[in-house]
Amino acid sequence: MGLNASNPRTNFAYDIHKDVISKGEAKDEEAIAVSIENILSTYFGERLFNPYFGSVLPAQLFESLNEDNSQQLLDSIIEAIEIWEKRITIIKSKVHLTLVLDDNSMELSIPYVVNGSNIESKFDKRIIL
């Protein structure tokens, strides 16, 4: 059975040229959450062809966090998401990072609005330090 461009079921490359991320066409909450997770879990320099992609979070997990430097970390996290995730606008007044010293973790909550809609959602993550 050969490939047929007029039938997308038999052509795995159908619409492969479509750039759904940068044009903002993939706006569901799960796709955005995965994107934020990728940004936050990627070290700077880890992506060979885009060494500026990522955030300071992976490197900071091995540093001593306290009330003083946790705000700097949160600001850096927000900045990384704003640079790389253009589909959303972060609601900065509601963002928070809570250090949980009892179990050596932190809880991150990033509320946002999907651009071009009134859809509000939130990225929540518990991170073991």
C-alpha cells in the first residue's frame, strides 16, 4: 500500500510542516503542562541546538534553598516560562513557591491564562529537593 497525500490516514507526514506550537494552535491544558514541565526540567545547554532553552531549576535542586533565595528561584522560573511558553500569560500575583522543610521538597503553583481565550488554568508541581 503506497502513501497517498490526499488521504491523511495513509500518509504519516500529512501536515508535518504545520507549526502548531509557535502559531499557538495547540492550547489544551495537557500540552501546556508538558511544555512547562520540559522548560523547568531542562538544564541550560542540555539541548544541543538551543543551548539557551531551559531554566535554572535543575541546577538549583542541589543548592541549599531558604526563604531568602527561594524568591530569586521563583523569579527565574517565571522568566523562563515567559520566554519559552508563548501560549500563556502567567498570573504573577497568584504564583507561589512553598518550601516544605519536613520532607525536603517544594511546592510550585503557577496560575495562567491561555492567550486568546479566557481559559484559566494552573501548573502545580511538588519537587523533591
